[in-house]
Amino acid sequence: VQLQASGGGLVQPGGSLRLSCAASGSIFNINVMGWYRQAPGKQRELVATHTKIGSTNYADSVKGRFTISRDNAKSTVYLQMNRLKPEDTAVYYCNAGVPVSWGTRNYWGQGTLVTVSS
């Protein structure tokens, strides 16, 4: 599975951005797709996830501001980010999880930088 993320950039506080992540390769068995982020000096953290059947999960810090969606036909996951705050500044990574016999195999995209600053 290969993941290609796009959509990052510089935005002012209160603004919006939309991230996209397209999966290719052996995509048939992908269950969960989602977004994680890593700010400078901090550990990578979950932002939002979307299962193949439509269940979503969000970090408390982004609930009500971010929306994750998924187009299974295009094997693409999106993250609509509204009312962005400076603390949302981070490298955002796309993730795809494939169930295997021993658990879940995780695949990662290359990361896209989101900077929220005036």
C-alpha cells in the first residue's frame, strides 16, 4: 500500500485547509484510514480515523473543528480542518491499516506540513 498526501500549507488562525490522501497498491483489504500529526518536539498523535464501514473517531482537541471523510471508490481519505489554531501546526501523516493474522499492518504517507500562523 502506498499513500500520497497533499493539501498542507500556511493558513491564518481561524482559517481552513483540506488534506487529501490517496491510497494505491494492495488497497482491497484496507480497513481503517486516518490522520495523525506530529508537532515539533512532540510525539505523533491521532487526529481522526475512518473505518471502511463509516465509523469515525476524533481526538478531543479537534472535535467540532475537523471532519474526516472517505471515498472508498477512490481509496481516498480527506480531512477538512476548520477554525484552525496555532496549536494545530504539525506535520500531518496519512495512515492506512490492513488487518493481518497477527493484528494490523500500518502504512504511512510521507507527511504534509500544516502551519497555522498570522
